[in-house]
Amino acid sequence: MRCTLCPRQCGADREKGERGYCGMPAELYVARAALHPFEEPPISGTRGSGTVFFSGCSLRCVFCQNSAIRGPESGRPMTVEQLGELFLALEGEGAHNINLVTPTHYADRVAAALALVRGRLHIPVVFNCGGYERVETLRLLEGLVDVYLPDFKYISPQMAREYSAAADYATYATAALAEMVRQTGPVRFDADGMMTAGVMVRHLVLPGGRKDSAAVLDRIAATVPVADVRLSLMRQYTPDFLPADGPRFIRRRVTSFEYDSVMEHAVALGFTGYFQTKESVGTAYTPDFSERVFPGM
Ligand code: SF4
């Protein structure tokens, strides 16, 4: 069957081993699964988020921090049943939630694995994605995902084309955000402040991207009720992962002026959420993919 899971709709016959733009065949490959302490506080909590990093990505941004896990060679193949068992093992290790990182190109298999463990998994499921999603694919996850953690990266088609080869990014991200909020309803937290349902939108401020960042915030506010979502405004961009021939405009870090002006705009629009400190810039928050961790396997 020709794959149309993501907006690329590149039509690769993954069941026959063909790899699409995302770089992956139909078989599941997981690069790392472990408790992760560096997500937002209501996701990581005190014990860590049960992150499952999938190999491959349908977006492949030029500045990606996780480009080391773009292909099957970076991961461990597993069946849908094994993925379900992995979720249960992470819960057994004390994870606050199951955090599916870059899962879009495996959305059908992830939905199948979640359906298998439904009733046995007692922690929230987080779909942590690039925001470049098809509504039709998100509907496979309805009732299986509790928390959506999408990026909303750009409004500008030029930026989206140059950095992610996806000029139509904003159109898909807007429809996806509306669908996510429709599925989960307003954001909710438990007595310990852990997020149990809803949508938290991440936006990474880019060098020279201050005005587009403001446009992203305006678009979110025009699409969903600001009070119903949380915003995670990130300043951790680093050019350390840019290839030598990558765009020169973003070959620097974000200045305090750039980040602060976007933050002020967010506050003026009524967003609440999480604002990163200057100390978060750099590579310290990037998981070590050379260390393969698979609880229970
Ligand atoms: S998920 Fe991969 S194979 Fe499927 S349409 Fe997107 S890029 Fe193509």
C-alpha cells in the first residue's frame, strides 16, 4: 500500500521495503527508549517521561538535533506487540507518561500498539511531533492519545521551505492543531501538576525569526482558545547541528532581545506555559543516541 501518513504523501510502498521521504520502511525501528528528565516540568515530573524515540522523520529539518537517528541503522527493529510491551516496561520503571517522539511516520503502528495495551497501561500517552501532520492520520489516534505535544515552527512558506522543505507547513500545522484540541479538549493536570490531557504547543525561536515567531503565536491564538492550551517557548536553538552547506542566516544563536520580544508577545496574547532560560542553549539536552536503552528487552 502506498504510504500517505504524512503531508508529504510520497506514496512509498513501505510494506515492500521502500523508504519514503521519512527514510523508513514499514517495519518499526526504535532508536532509544528511556526515562527522560528534560521535557517540560508537567511532562518530565520528578521521575522522567517514558520517551520512545522512533528512527526516521517525515520533516527532517536542516537544524535537527536528532539527525543521528534518521535511518533504520540507528534503531532496533520491533513488532507492534514488542512496542506495546515496551510501553508497559517504561510504566514499570516509573515513567509519568509514554512520550512518543517523532511518531508520525509510524502513526498506524503506534495506534495498533496502544490499542493492544489499552486497559493495561495506566499513564497518559503523549504524541510528541513536528506539527506537520495530516488530520486523517491524527484521527487514527483519537481516544488513544491523551496529550499532544506538537511543534508549530513557521508561518513563512519561505522559512518552511528552506529549513524543512515543506512550504505548506503552516497550512497543515494549523489544521492539525485544531484537530488535536478537538480530540483532547482543554489542557488538564493532576494533583501533582502533571499534564494528563490536552495540547502543549512548542515553538522554537530561530535566529532572525522573531517576526515569524510572532506570526506563529498569532496563528495559534486565532485557531484555538489560548486558555485551552499551554505554550512551550523554546530558546535552545543551536547551530551546532547545521551541515557545513546549511543556511547561513541561522548560523548563530538566538539573542536575548529576539527571545524576549517573542515572549512578551506571547504574554500579551494571554498564553501561559513554559519559557526556557538562557542556560538551555546548547547540546546538553540532546539524548545520547550512542547509548541504546530498551527497558524490559
Ligand atoms: S510517512 Fe514517510 S513514506 Fe509515508 S508519506 Fe510521509 S514521508 Fe512518505
